[in-house]
Amino acid sequence: MKSARQRKDRVVLDTSLFVNPDVRNDFGDSPTEAINGFLQIAEQIPSLEFYMPSSIFQELLNFVNEKEIPGALLAVLHQKSPSKHELTCPAFFLYELIEDIRERVNKGLRIAEKAVRTAGKSDEREVIQAMRKNYREALREGIIDSKEDVDLILLAKELDALLVTVDHGAIKWAEKLGIRWLLPSKFKEYLLSFIQND
Amino acid sequence: MKSARQRKDRVVLDTSLFVNPDVRNDFGDSPTEAINGFLQIAEQIPSLEFYMPSSIFQELLNFVNEKEIPGALLAVLHQKSPSKHELTCPAFFLYELIEDIRERVNKGLRIAEKAVRTAGKSDEREVIQAMRKNYREALREGIIDSKEDVDLILLAKELDALLVTVDHGAIKWAEKLGIRWLLPSKFKEYLLSFIQND
């Protein structure tokens, strides 16, 4: 039996690390360069295992040319879906999610009503554009709203891993479920600390 | 140890049984009469245990005068919240819920856009009323959208009980979770079958 010290720590990555310009610059100027920059560091850290949900990896492929992804990445960054047919989530999670959605749905309706009242007085296209923006903000921001988000959270929970993401919804629910998380802006420093200490 | 035959079967009731005019008429012409009608039958069936989530019971109190509720009801119809801090739900439930909500949120936005486009051409009040109706249908019907709904589903699951409700959202999720359910319109006949056979 390995001691806790010897067990490899696990890290679950979101695409933002390689795609979001605000955070990927630590690793490279383009998504492909960022992947290579991450690889060069990650290969030097045998004590960490890196994972990405398969659905999130598919998203990443929309931003890079598949041929440009080095084969070594697939040896360092494991693709794995959460075991969704075995995993469970606490029931209180369901309550908080339903209550959150209920409030947002009501807010969405108020935004729509306001837009209808403005419609006669302003340019229709502008009204619709502003409404779309407000509606999406009200109903999507800070909430897990896609199966990719659920994959991220559940995989981190299943692996007892550190979650690296900028998604506010994922971070909020990670906190509710006791999942450790890190903002990608600190991730390069975090990785380098392993190399200096090893 | 009691045999399976001896174990009392459990039934979880929604308020609709006493409140919804379409279904309560089997038991009585007003909510209070329906409660009394149910009680008279239920008291004759020792092999069934009746439960209602506390939150749903609170809803029921909005429709009846608390003083008119016979004390015997509280001995026959047990109030109990699900054990929400111990219960878990399967992770696939979360995926289906999030996907369902995502589609509904998009549909809600399309309804709002259509209303804005109609706003200049019709009476503003009528446009808003029609939009509210369509929006609520799109975002609320056939989905569990309140903590009372979650209480119903989880209590039925926890007690391995028969769920009696007309709520489409609750029925849909009961089916996903393998919970038995019955429409209130058949509930009186169901109860009477126990009296004839006992």
C-alpha cells in the first residue's frame, strides 16, 4: 500500500487554460502554443496526474488543429468522463440548483417584460440585442448550464482532484461539493512550485 | 422480522388530491370536505401508511382553515420532510436536468424575442400577458421547478412509496428514478380496493 505522500495528486483542467486569452498567455500566445507550453512543464512533474473530461477535450479541438496537437499531450493529459452511472450527488445540491434556477427564470421573465415595454420607443434590433445579453447573463452566468460543466465538477469529485477553471458556475458548485479549485491565472506558478521542490 | 407481506405499503400525497377541483371531487366539494372524505376511507385501511412532505402540507394550509382540519388527519397523514442531508441522487439525473433546463432557457428567449417583435403591432398589455403564459409553459411545465417538487420526489424515493400527484414534472422524474406513481383520479378506487379485499 502506498502512503498518502506517495499517491499522485490529480488535477482536472478546463479548456479555458488553453483557450481563454486572459489566462492562456502564461503558457503560449495561441491555443496550440499554450498546449505545448503546458506540456513542457507538466512532463517535468511526475507527482501530478492531469485529466480533462472527454467532452471538454472535444471543445478544445474546436480551437486547435487536431494535427498540431502533440501526441505527448495524450500521454500527459488523460481524457476521462466521470462515471456518471455510478456517481451520486447529495440531495441538497438538487434543492439549491432548483431554487437558483427558479429565481433566474423569474428574472428572465422580468427582463423580457421590460424589453416589450421599451420596444415601441426604441429600435427593435437594439432592444432585442440588449435583451439577449441581459437574459443570458441572468440565466446562465454563475450556474452550471451544460453537460460539460457537470462533467468537470463530477470528474473532479470522482478523482478527488484539484479543479482548474475560470467558469463561475463550476467554481460555485465546486465549493458546495468540497472540491478544491484554482484559478488558471495561478496555475503556472502552482506547477513551477512542484519543479523547484522536487 | 416482518415478512414483505406484512410490511405496510406507503403512499406519498401531493396537495392536488385535496385542492385541484378536477381530482378532489372524488373525495369532497371543498378542500376541507375532501380531507374529511379521504380520512373516512384512509382510517379503514390499516395496511397503508400515508405521508405528505411538510412543505406540501404548508401549501395545503393555504387552501383550508387550519381550525377546520380534523386532528385525526395528523394521525393518519404523516408529515415528513425527506432526509435531504443523507439522501443522494444519481448523477445522470443532474445531466438530464441541466440539459432540459438549457433547452427551456433557449426557448424562453425565443418567446421573448417574438413578443418584442409583436410589441409595436398589438396592444402592449395583451402581448405581455400572452408572453407570460408562453414563457411559463416553456420554462415550468413538465419540470421539477420548486423545492416542494423535490420534496415530493425524494420523500417517495426515501420511503419506497407510491406517489400520488398530477404534477407532470414530478411524474416525469418519478419515472426516471423508478418511483411508482398514480394519478389522483384513480386514487379513490385504489383505496377502496383495499377495503373490499381486507
